[in-house]
Amino acid sequence: MAIGTSGRLVIEVDPDFKKDLYTILDTDGLTLKEWFLRAAREYINKRGDQNIPHDDTEHLGNQKK
């Protein structure tokens, strides 16, 4: 698994899955990035890793809106 240093995550998913996900996120008023950060933070917290920062805002970087 290649892990770069840019801060970007790239995954390939089924186009229908992508469409469904974006539709549901839009209904909930979330961006993919917001949803991912919440889900990833919850996953990390469940694993019990206390060495990773808990403030998601420090991971937002330069957002384009």
C-alpha cells in the first residue's frame, strides 16, 4: 500500500456506491471530507490510540469551498 505525504487519500469505489454515498451525505448536509473525518476519528477512538490528536479541525488544512 503506497502512503504518500501529501495529506490526500485516494480510493476507487463502484460508481453506483459513490453516487449513493454523495446523495445521502448531501441529504445530511455533510461533505465527504466531513463525514470521513468523523468516521475515521470514531474508528481511531474505538481502537484506543491516545497518541493521535482529537481535534479534527487541525486536520482540515486549506479547504476549498
